[in-house]
Amino acid sequence: MSGVNKVILVGHLGKDPEIRYLEGNVSVASFPLATSETFNKDGRRVEQTEWHNIVLWRGLADVAVKYLSKGKLVYIEGKLRTRSYEDKEGIRRYTTEIVAESFNLLGRRSDFEPQSPQQSATSGASTSSEPKEQAVDFTENDDDSDGLPF
């Protein structure tokens, strides 16, 4: 039986996704994601935040850059990958990342609709009907099964 490498995270983006293009115009986007949990320690409520490095490839990267931004709440499914690289001083370093296979935007529909300058100026005004909460699903569907360019 083969192993299972599955990660599911729900958290907030720490900054806007950054996109870069590799050989062959392959797009890759990355951003930090914060997940938090609270627990009681010595009768006090303590919040612990973990930061995760998220990487998205190809079409999923392009969609992420279009729809995700700092502070947005997102559900991500993917797998753990550890890779090594040499830093500027020639020292071998290791990093563990979550290679996303899909993501869902969480929150109200209005959180993801583009706003005109006039709408953003009046966004504090209440409306007669509140938008319903919605999840938008984005799933990688390239032929590459592991999401890596090689």
C-alpha cells in the first residue's frame, strides 16, 4: 500500500500571492497562509498561529493571483513537499511547502466581486439584502498529477 500525503488548511493569506514565470512560461504563485488555534493554558485563553508556505502551479497559480489577496479566508487542499536549495553563501537549506491542488474562497460573495471606486467608497453603507455566504472552488486540472513542472 502506498502512503498518503494530504494537507487541508483553512486560513488567511498573509500577503498577496506573488507570481513568477519559469521556462516555457510555466506560472508559479506563492504566498504565506496563517492558521490559528486557541486553547486554554493555566486558565488563560491562548491563540497559536502557524504560518505555511503555499505554492500553486500553472492555471491554479493564475486563478489565485486573480482572486486571492492579503487577509482573504481560503480553504486549501494539497500535499507537503520538502525541497533543498543553496543560499547566497552556498549553504544547503531546506524548506517545506504545501503544493496546492485546489482551493475554495470562503466568505460572502461580495468579498470576491470586483469593486468599482464608487462601490468601495460606499461599502460602509448597509444594503437591503445581505449577500449569502458562499464558497468558490478552484481545482487544478492539468495533466500533471503532482503539480510540479518536472
